[in-house]
Amino acid sequence: WCKEKNTEDDLMTYMQDDLMTYMQDDLMTDMEDDLMTYMEDDLMTDMVDELMTDMQDHLMTYMEDDLMTDMKDELMTYMEDDLMTYMQDDLMT
């Protein structure tokens, strides 16, 4: 009876240890999965934000350059027309 009791105690201890290990492993896995998901989401958000910012910067630069070029062209044309008119008037006089 004494030996049987020991075996029973051993078995209980073993099962408890096993259960604890299993629960810890399971918890760690869940936590790691959660952390990975969180980090991936966070990283994706950061990357998308960065990409959007870069694209906006590029677009703004492109639009500004384009607008400046158009305005300069227009101004040059206007000034040339004005100059031509002025010179013709001067020449006629």
C-alpha cells in the first residue's frame, strides 16, 4: 500500500508538472503570436505612412516644378510679346 501511494503521488506530481509546462508553452506561444501580429501591424502601418509621405513629397515637388515651369513659360511669352510690341511701336515712331 505504501508503494502504491508513492506511485500515485509521483503520478500526480508528474501530471501537474506536465500540465504547468503545457500551459506555459501555450501561453508563451499565444503571447509570441500576439506580439508578432502587433509588431507586423505596427511595422506595416509605419511603412505605409512612410511611403505615403514620400509619395506626397514627390508629388508636391513634381507639381511645384511643373507649375513653376508653366508660370515661367507664360511670363517669358508675355514679356516677349510686350517687348516685341514695344519695339515695333518704337520703330514705327
